[in-house]
Amino acid sequence: MMLVSGAVDGTLFFFELEPDNMQSYDPLCMIKLESKINDINWDCLAKKLIVACDNGRVYIIDRPKKS
């Protein structure tokens, strides 16, 4: 399972959650966008993240893979 958090400064943080312990997570990656994040949502297959920003742009980001 994956958790995504969006910060006011436009940074997205991706975490991998342990299925048997939801309080344990590993950071996967961080992406810095150019504007404040207004909304984030997964597509219907949870393979892409759709991010709407304060500057009017919408980003579609591939789900990162754990290496």
C-alpha cells in the first residue's frame, strides 16, 4: 500500500506502508512541484497520481516503484 502526502510548498512525499503494520512505512521518493498543491488523487487503477496545483496546472505522475 502507498501513502502520498502533499506539502504547502509543492512537495509530494511517497511512502510504502507495510501491509501488516500500518504504522510502519518506508520513504520511497520526493517530488518538488512549482506551486502549492490543492488536491491529489489516484487514477482508477492506482497507477498514476493526479495533482492539481494553485497555479492552475494539473500533473499526472506515474506511481513510483520500490527498488
